[in-house]
Amino acid sequence: MALVDPEPNRIPAVADSRGHRPGERCREPGCANCHRDVQRLKFWLRARLVEAGADEARVDVEIGGLTPDLLWRSGDRVCAIEVHSAAPELGRARQLTAALKSGGVGEVLWITPPGFWTAQLPALGIDDFAPAACDYRVLGGMLSAGPGGVVSPSQTACELREFITGWVAQEHAYGCRDEHMGGWATVTDWERHTRTQAAVIARQRQELMNQRTALALARKATRDKTKQMLRLTHRLERAEVAAQEQADDLAQARRRIADHSRVDATLRITVAGQKAAIMHWQLITWFAVLIIITFITAGVLIR
């Protein structure tokens, strides 16, 4: 698999290049002094790897069609180191890392300047590539377990020499602390982190089970309430029908009462008229009787 080198400043060393002075911290791509500093660091790393117990450490050796800056073996382990004095391009760096691993490399370490990329690559951030007495110090990429057991970026610098010794002895390993970020930490810290994460997962699983139980109970209660509401709605509908029927009966009774009231009023008026007529006829009768009595009396007196 052919890849473009993610560091464009890998150029042949210039004859009069002697590297930077301590503390200069040059990040210029294509700088001959930077190339000299990188070459010195690579051979320094080879010596430290052999000193730490690696079976073999070679610079610029080819494996799987690729040439990492450093390749070392210890037993069945095959690891590679890429050294870059400038910021690597993330896309190409990830591609090269994947290609090296598919080519038989088990672990890949990137040594770069400190930056955000150290959390997105298996990288260590070296602040000064030309320190006095080769005292390389790691300022980024290292993780340490906090009081809660979860690993987080280390706030203190460490010696690159100590890291190499621990890496060869399998006391340091790379891992992901979340779905996006990773880093290097001791195996002990990773064990604490794993136990803490396992405890968190177990607690979250228990909380999820409790929530599922509560949700199931809530759903059952909702179903019961729904059934109860349906029954009450049915009863209410039946009560509404009965009330409507009673209202219809009451309206019909009111209409009957109104009809009876009208008939009663008519009868009362008729009775009152008949009473008045009877009274008139009585008066007429009494008047006629008086006239007759008058005529009889007058006739008697005339005789």
C-alpha cells in the first residue's frame, strides 16, 4: 500500500547542518536543523530501546512496503515509531498508522510537538527536539488516573527515557479514554480506568434496569388508567343517554302540563261565562216575577 509521507520535511541532511540549540523549538517544515534534530532523536531512541531490553531496534527499515522512522522488536512484539518535528497532518498520519498495523506492526508511537493531535493519535508531545544532554521531556499525550480512577491528561511532564523503558517492559500502553480521545498511560492506570468504567457501566446498567422496571410499571399503570377511563367514558356516555332520555321525558311532561294548563284555562273561562250568564238569567227571572206580582197586585186593587 503506497502512502504519501505525512511529514513533507523529511529531506536529506545538509552537510553543514548541526541541529538547533537547546530551547530554540523550531517548527519550520523543511528545516535542515530540524532534520538533524530528528535524526539524532531517532538514533537516541534506538539506543534507549536496546538499553531497555528490546531484541532489535533499527532506523528507517522497511516493513510491508513502508519505512517507519524506527522499528523495534521484542519477542513477538513489533512496534514502530514515527518522529516528526512539525505538526503532522491527521488524515495522513491515521492512514499511515493503519497501514503499518495492517503490515504487521502491533503498536505505533508518534513523537511530535505538543498539540491537539496528541489526543487523536497514539502520540507523545515533545516540546524541545534539541534539549541539553538529550533530556527529552514529554508534555502531551500522557494520561494518568485521577482520584476517581478515570484517566485524564497528565498535568506533569515526564522523561521520554522513562516512558521508553516502561513501553518496552509493557508497563505503558495506548488506549482510548472516550470515543474520540486517547493517550498513553501505565497499565496500572488503565486497569483502574477499566475497573472504574466497568463499575460505571454496571451502575448505569442497574439504573437502566430500574428505569425499565419503572417504565414497565408506568406503562401498566397507564394501561390500567386507560381502561378505567374507557369504562368511565362508557358509563358517562350511558349516563348522558339516560339523561337525554329523562330530559326528553321531562320536556314531554312539560308539554302535557302546558296543554292541560291551556285546557284548564279554557274551561275556567267557560265556567266563568256560564256563571255570568246564569246570574243574568236569574236577574231577568226575578225582574219578570216582580212585574207579574205587580200586575196581579194592581189587578186586585182595581177590582
